[in-house]
Amino acid sequence: RLAHPRRRGSSSMLQLNPKHHRSPRLGERLAPYQQSPDASRDRFLVTPEPPLHPGPPPPGRPPKQETLTVPLLDVEPAILEAAPDMWSLPQIAIYSHYACVGMVNGLLSQTLLPYCLYVVHGQPNTCATVSTFVNLPWGFKLAYGMLSDAVPICGLHRKPYMVLGWGMLWGGALLLAVLPTLTLPLASTIFLCMTVSYLLADCAADAVLVALSMREAAEARGSLISTAYLIRHSVNVLANGVVAFCYNGPPSGGSFSWGLTTQQLMWIIVAFVGVLMGASLPFLHEAPPGKQLSFRRRCKQLLRLLQQAPVWRLIVALVSITTLSLVTNQAQINANAQWFHIEPLQLGLSACFQSLMMAVGMWAFKRYLLQASWRLTYAGGILGTQLFSLLYLLTIFVPLFKNGWWYVFTQVDMSLAYALTSAIGIVVIPEITVPGFEGVIYGAVTTYTNQAMNVANAINNLLLAVWPSNTNNDELKACALGRARLSASEAGASCEEVQWNMAWLTLLATATACLSLLFLPLMPSQKEEVRRLAELPRSRAAGWAMLALLAFLVIFGTTLAVLPIFPQTACLEIAGGKGC
């Protein structure tokens, strides 16, 4: 190996060695013992970083690759390193983590809806947005991923963040469990802080899972991620079942003679997380990290990754399809409460069955559709979801279908179709992941999709104001069943007017959702197309456009998700209110 001087300040600069009685000549090959200790060590351990603005390559030499490339794992795990047994003691904490996410997310997302509908009697935009508000931190997973990738704690990047995140959530659940009274803004804010806490752990676990998935064989890649999310949705079924049967009493406006309060439900989180993570997390194995990049360097590499054709096309496709396909009739939540008093039991069972269908959908995707065309699978999921959403027209016009159990049936079938589309957004991530950047890349893609969900919710609230009766609980009662029904003079609108306003909103939402099919050509059809797209040149404009898109999604989606929660701003028309 030829010894050569490096730039000033480098610890590996060739130094004069006292073992020699002469200075080394340029180009002379030296044995390791002839070099200084620093130069000898750096010769094996230090790889020089490429300059930020490299000049043209020397004549006769091929140009060096400047950017990160999408890894095309054509080699088998036997050559890399086989993925470990996820059920072994050093790895079981990862699957335990996803089980806890299913339990916590189910309880935090579903508890406040009955409370909003029947305890504080919130307006349609407030009750429809409360779950989105609690889940706002999901739209900032890029920051979590960058933090866990770039800032190690005690020399480790993943395990300490999982310990810290679950520890803070456990403390928050314990605090909420001992509070004597709650209001909707206070409960929503504490739930938001708890979500911030467990997402700190979730992003670290996601990075571990993506790194392990990259070591799977090409034909099976995505199996580990599918299994983890299958566990998450399965436990989510249990959480929603708890809400359905234990949160259906007088404290939440339910039909049972007994029921738990919101504070008492938090003891379930305290016990579940304390036992499951407390027993498995201490044994989690994490290998020490290799060479570390600075935060500035990571940001530059992330920008270069966003310039890659497979990455920016995937982001544009996911954001467009997610934003449009999730546009729905947001007024039906309060309409169901006013028309036939849908019970917390039915709301909980609906969420329970939806989670079950999500788990079934994940299993079906893993079993039958892992190699199928992503575009066709997406198209089938979108069309199936919208077909079942149109069944709500029967609830609007036919009294027989003003029934909570009919609503549960339509929502369950809709979730099975939606599961097929959500699975693709998960299993595609290992195909564009660069080793050492697992957390930030997974966080970036999920940040785009989660913020797109917030924008979809904002669009739903804006559509509420198109027909005023859809935002007024009193006017909705003009079509209520039994004694709850108000006359046209009492309600301020006739039942026929309310029905047609609700129908037009349903049709408009369905038509808007079907527009998402126009963006399917941007979605890679399968892993092979990702490889082909990776050969295309980078686009600097696309990279900056992706950053601008992220800024817009964060500002617009987050702002319009917060406004409907607080009474002072919930009345604004931009938040879906009637006007202040």
C-alpha cells in the first residue's frame, strides 16, 4: 500500500519514525512497524470522506460514486448475514414493542370519541378530529428517526431510545390514572404527550426492524415487517375490545350499568407496558455502531436520497394517494350519534373488528400478495374502500339501516380493503433503505404519509362547511329516530334537506377519493422496478421539491388538526365550524 500525505490536520499523515535513520521517500512502500502508531492504526480503520465538491476524476480512472444509491440486495442473506430469530430472547423485545404499540394506540385513539360525543357533546369537526390530534406526533417521525440515527446514547442508537420512550409513556399513564377530573382539552393534551413518548421508542424499533429486513432473501423481504404489524393490529383488536365492553357505562354515555372511567383505563396501559417491556427490553441486543457521520453530513445524504428517482416518485405517489383516498364524509360520526345514538359498545366493536380486518389484510398480503403488483393491489384496495363507503347512502335514506350494527359491518369491510393499501407503504421501505440510515429513511417516508393523513382530515373538515346542516347537531336531529327527532322549526332544517346535504357530501368525498387512482402510475409496480428506477440520474430539483412538500404538509396538516380541538378555534370555518 502506497503511503501518501493527507490534508493538514489528519491524524493519519505519514510521520517520521525514529526506527529509521533517513526520511521516507515519496512512493516508498513501508511495513506497518515503520509507521507511527497513529498512521498504522488509521491505515486500517479510517476511510477518508469524499470532498463536498469533488473535481473531475483523473484520466483513465472511473468517476467515484458521490451519492447514496438505493441498495439492490441481489445477494442472499447467507452472504451478508442471516436475519436472526425474532422470537429469541435477544430479539423478542422488538415484537413485544409492537404489541405494546397496538395496545397503547388502540386505547388512546378510541377512548376520547365516546367522551366527545356523549359527555361534552362536541361539534362534528371536534369529535372527528380528536383522534387525529392525539396522533399528531406520527407526522414527525422524520425528526425521531434523525435523532436516533445521529445521536447515540451511551454509545447505542436504538435500545436507549426504546427505554426512554416507554419509560416516559409509563409515567404519563400513571399520572393520568391518578387525576381526579378531566376535560376534553386536558385529556387530549396528555394523550398527545403520551403519543410523543412512545413514538420515541417506536422509531428506534422501526429502524431495527428495517435493518433486519434488509438481511432477508429478496423473495421473502418484507416478511419480518408484515409479522410485526400483524402483531400490532392483533393486539389492537384486544385494546378496542376493552374499550367496547369496559368503556360502555355511565361515565362515557354507554348502555351498560357499569363501566370504567378514562383514568381507570390508564391502569391497563400501566400494567401491560410495565410487564411486557419490563420483561423483554433489558435483554434486547444491539451491536455497537460503526463509524458515525455528523448531523450536517446526514442531512446532506438525506437530501441526496430524496433526489433519487425511486424515492421521490414513491413519496409523491404515497402522499397523493393517501391524501385523496382518505377523503370521506366526516359528518357521519355525529349523524350516527344524533340519528340512532350509536353506542360506545358499537364504536368500540367497530374499531375492534377494523383492527381485526387490518390484521387479516396484513396476513393476506404477506401470504398471497407479497410478489403481486403494488399498483393493482392499491387500485383494488381503493375501489373496495369507496364501494363500501357508498353503502352509507342506505343509512341516510332508509330508516331500516339507521342502525349501529349496520354501520359496524360497513366499517369492517372498508378496513379489509384499506389494509391492502397500507401494507404496501410499509413493505416498500426496505427497498429504498441505506444501511446506517434506517431510522431516518423509515421516519421520512412515514412522516410524509402521516402528514398526508392530517391533510386529508383537514380537507374532510373543510368539506363539512359546504352544506351547513352537516356541522350542526340540532339540524341533524331533524332525521333522528323516535323521540329524539326534532321538527323542522325546532331543528332549523327539514329532514329531506339534511338527507340530501349528507348524500351530496358522501358522493363528493367518494369522487374525490377515486381521483387518487390517477397517481398510481407514479407508484413502482414491484421491487424490480425500484431497481430500474435506481439507475436513473439524480434530480436536484426533485430533492428540494420534496423538502418543500414536507414543510407544507407539516404546517398545513398540523395547524388544521389542532384548530378543531379547542373551543376558541373550533368554530372557524377553516376548521370545519359554522363560523365564529
